[in-house]
Amino acid sequence: MDKIGAFFKLVRWPNLLITALMMCLVYHCVMQFDSSAAFTLLVISMVLVQAGGYVINDIFDKDIDAVNKPDKVIVGKVFTEKQCNFSYITLTIIGLGCALVASIMALGKNSVTIMAYMMLLVCGLYSYSRTYKRKLIVGNLIVSLSVAFAVFVPWLFEMIYVSRHELLLITLKPLMKTSLRIVLIYTAFAFLTTFIREIVKDMEDVVGDDNQNCRTIPIAWGIKAAQIIVLVLSLATFIMILYAKEYLHGFGFTVTGYMLEGAGIFMFVMLFGNVFGLLDASFRTSKQFHMQSIAMKITMLIGVLSMFFIK
């Protein structure tokens, strides 16, 4: 494995691309704002901080990954742990630096708000990798919240900027109010789908996690309990998608509605997959859980791309 390719795998470049795309679609399609240097830096900041989070996660997870996916281990094989630590520190510092510059450019003295959130994100991702990934539910919540935050932060960033200009606030208040509702729908969607996928991944990685004394949901409560939780969350997400489709249809966003229907179909498949899993042990294999994980990633991607047609 060449080092450039290995580095991109280490930082999960497809996930970073989705994060950047998600933020840009919220800003340009949902909120209908033109691009700016400050927002571009904010996107770069989020991507770099998340990239650092993936690196530090693999550093702490090298023993678990050696059991769950030995052919995909990068830390200690392609790069030394010291090199990976250097990459984590570099990515995080540059990411926070970009956030600081973006905040000062757009928000002035109010920049502390965005910086506080970004620092909290960095601390959360580090704490997750070091400690909370091995704790019951907390780790899943941290990852899900970090993804949901990437959806919400463009609206927060622009709202802080608009609030500094009274005339602009009066002019854009209806747009900001409407866009907030749509952004919250997608924020909830990002949180729920990520939370479901994290539990599914825990079921897939149960052997390696158990060897390292992790207390994930499938280890602490059992695979069947984890599947029941996934079943309930999938049903809640399916209902939320139906609501979102009807709500957005009221604005005339027809194509967006069709794409959300597609995401709903995948959630419906998840429902049946877990029902079968509860009834038949042959549906409780690592391969089956891996397929569910892929299905959830496709669902998330369809949901993200549906924002493109909100215009």
C-alpha cells in the first residue's frame, strides 16, 4: 500500500467529502447564500478537525483493528504511531487555525462562539477515541452529535453574522426562520442515521471490541437488544423521513421529496433486516451487519444529496 493512498484511507476521505458536501449544500441550497472566503475556511476547518479525529481514533484502536480488520490496519504498518500522532496534531492545529481566521473574518469579536464549538468538537473526538468509544452509548452519541453539528454549523455561523447587522437581520429574518426548520430536519436525520450506523458497526466489530473490554451496546446488552434498538431507531427515522417529505413538498421541492422516499426505502429495508435478525440467527453475522452499515451510508448520502434540489 503506497503511503499517499494509505493516508487518504486513514483520514476516511469519502466521509470528509460527504462532510464538505453536506455543509456546502446547507449553505448554498437550503440557506441560499453565495460562497465566501470565511465560509470556505469554515468548511476546511471542519474537514481537517474530523480528519484528525479519524487519525487519533485509529491510533487508539490499533489493537482492536488488528482483530476486526487486520488487512486494513495502517497505524504501525504503513505509518508509525509517532507519524500518526504528528499528523493528528498538525491536522487539528491547522483546522482550528482555519476556524479562528474564518470566525474573525465574518464575526469579529463574536468569533469566540464558533471557536468554542470547534474546540468542544476536538475535545469530544479525542475523548471518544481515548475513552468513550469503550463506554456504553456515550461513544455512539459523541460521533452522532459531531456529524449532526456539521449540518447545523453553517446556519449557526451565518446567524451569528446576520445578528451583527440590524438591517440585514430584519431583511433575512424570514429566510433564516424557514431555513432553520429545514436545517433542523437534516440535523436530526444526520444524528439518527449516524447513531444507527454506529450501533450496527459495533455489532459487526463485536469480537475485537470484546477482546479489548469495550462496553458497547451489543457486548453489554447482547446482539438481540442492539437489534431491537436499531429497529426502533430505524422506525423513528422512517417516520421522520415521511414527515420531512410532506413538509418539504409544501415548498414545492418535488425532487427532494422523491430522494427522501429513496432514503425511506433503505430505512424500510433496515427494519425488515433487523426483524429477520431477531427471528433467524443466520441474519446475525458480521457479513450481514456490514451490509447494513453500507445501506446506512447510502441512506445518509441520498439524504445529503437531496438538499441539492432545495432551491
